[in-house]
Amino acid sequence: MRTSSILNWVLIVALIAGLADTAEAARKRKRRAKAKPKAALRIKQRIDFDWLNGVSLRSPADSTYNPGNSVFETETYGARTDLNVDYRASIGARHKIVVRPRAYAQYFDIGMQDPPRRVRRQRGKVDLTESFWESWLNGTLSMTFGLQNFQWGPAELISPSNPLVHFNREQRSLLWREKGRVQARLNWAPSRQWSHVLLAEPIGNGDLVFVADREFSPKAMFKSEYRSAREARDYVGISGGTEEGASPFAGAYFNYALTEGLSLYSDFRFTWNPYVYMPSEELPGVVEMSEKEGLSTLHLGVYGVRYESESYDVRLEAIVSPAGYSQAEWRSALQSTSPLNPFAAANFRRVLRPGFEMPGRAYGYLSVRLPDLGDEGLWQLSLRYLHSGLDGSGSLGWSVERGLGDHFVLASEGRFNVGERDGELTIQERFYAFLGVRALW
């Protein structure tokens, strides 16, 4: 046998032996990996409490539509305790649970005239404002399901491109907590600039539907947003889908920084075939709030300017809704709630929830925030003024907070409504004030 053949056989045998050793080593590593217990998912939990206690004072308005405070039964004074809990749990790096229950109790006194009397009442509730699960499927895709409060848009007072969250006059109050909607949401952020959302609301959250005397309708929508890589305050977004009554809508919003601290923004939507109530005279002298026919498109928009600095934050917004009530239509709607009207009960519900975010056609809004007042910067002051173009009535509101140590905050708020008698913003009350202490831990 030649030397080359012998060398070939030696190399083959060595290769086979090496492969056998490698396979055996791999089998041993596999056995060790199986024997080693897998690390359990790491769970991080946090729970925060926000407990607010205080007293309030109101001055009911003396109006044609609230004679002797017998219709709105506005409280004159009261006391309230309000506990909000925020529980969050992270399961591994990709999963999160959020549960936010709320419990409150309120005791109040109602003063009425004709005849003069006082009624003492109480109300309370234990509820969930949010409860949802969030999972990241990969580095750019996440899924969220449950009761959640998902909002967007640059404006402070109202966000038309998000028809899931509706305007409420109390929404800037210290006592207000927006209840979430039952949603399934898919978020995709393929880059730092782009984000896309698909969202569905299959069932209601138990609250009254937005339009009176209507059934809840499932909703589906999308939102896409682009943020500038150069300036974080520059962004633009679009939204679309179905809203109340399965009506299709399209919306858009943007924020553009003109200079350091100064920016312009807008948020608007168009709704096709909307369902809204308008006053109509069915019989001579008998007015009924019924569906407005012939309204093919509803436009709602907010257009604003904002200036921010370390010392203050100022906003000025204009809200327009061309299809809203004229002053004559608003008066007719209010008169339709007269007890002499055979449709009074239904009309009252429909005037309160007519399908418009705000009943009038134009509003102005001014907001001023002073976050660090005083020598130590412990005071925070917010001033707000809402002006109705419907009848010139207005509402001036304020809120003040001051930290008291690490766990307590002195909190106060109020508003004073100005304008003619029976105005949109003066029909229910003239004055409101609240003083309380918030405990945080």
C-alpha cells in the first residue's frame, strides 16, 4: 500500500472520530440544557393611590328652563371622597397589565324654590376606568385589548379626529376621570417617524351612548402618524373609519412649530350621514327633537396656536361646527323641554345628547398654565375661558394645586359663568368652587 493511501485512510479515520466527538459533545450540551430549569418570567408590579377629599359650593342659576332649580336640581353644597387606584404589572419584557379602579362617595344638599325646600342626597360608585392587557409581538408590533382610554391630537379642549372620546364640560375638572372604551388595538411603529394603529370597539362600556335614544353600534377605525426627525413637535396624522351609528368619517390633525415655543395646530373631521337631533314643529306650538334630514356631511374642527416656555403655557383655540344650532334653533330646542309639551321627556334627553359635541356653531377657548409659581415653585395655576358664539355666554374656570410634603397636595378649582339669563353656559349654574386635599402614595 502506498504512503498516500495510508495517509488518506488516517485522515478519514481522524475525521470520523472528530465528528463522533463533536456529536457526543452536542448531545451532552443538549442533556444539560434540558436538565437546567428555564428561568421564570420576571414580574414587576407597582400600585399607586390617589385619594381626594373635599367640599364644594355651587350657585344654581335662576333661569326660565330651570325654575326654582326644579329641573336640573343643581347641588348647593356637598362633600366628596374619591379614591383612584393605578395598578401596573410588567411580565417579562413584552407584556403589561394595567388596572385602574375607582370608588367615590358624594353627599350633597339641593336647594329649590316654589316652594322653598332643601333635599339631601348621596351617590356613590365603584367602577373600572381602565383595565387592559398589552403585549409586544416583536420590536415594532404590539397588541392591546380591554377597557382603555386611548387618545390623540394636539388640542386641549376637543379632539375631533378621535370620535371615540367626546367633549364634556367637566373634563378639565380635578374630579374628572375619563372612562375607557372596550377596544382591541394593534399598533405598528416601523420607524421612529411612523406609527400606525388599527382599532375596534366591539361592545359598549356601560355608559350612556353619545346620541340619546340610540343603541350602541360597533366601531372600527385606523390612525397613521408621522413625526419629524428634525423637530419632535412637528407631526401630522390622519384617521378614518366608522363612528356613532356606523357613520363613516375621515379626520386629520397636525402640529407645526413656527419658532422656539410657538406652534400652530389643528384637529378636524368630516362625518357622512350623521345622526343628530334638531327641533321641528310637528303640530302648531308642539316642538319635537327629531333626526335632521338632508344633512349629508358634518364638519367639526379646532384650530389653535400655542406658546410654551418654562414659566407658562398659553393656548388659544377656535372650535367650529357649521351644522350646529343657530340661536333660534337653540331656543326652540330648550322650549321643547317644557312640561306642557307631550314630547318633553324625550326632548330633554335629546337636548342633552343631540349628536353634536357642542351644540353651537362656533366657540373660542383660552387656556393659561403657570406650572411653577412661588419662591419654591410649589404652586400650579391654570386659567381657562370658554366663550359660546351661540349666545355670547362664557365660563371662566381655574384650578390651583400646591404640594404639601411628599404625599399631599392642596387642590382647589372653580368656575364663574357669565352672560345673559338662559344662556348656553349660564342656564344651569352661576358659580362653582371646590377645595380639597389629595393624598398620593
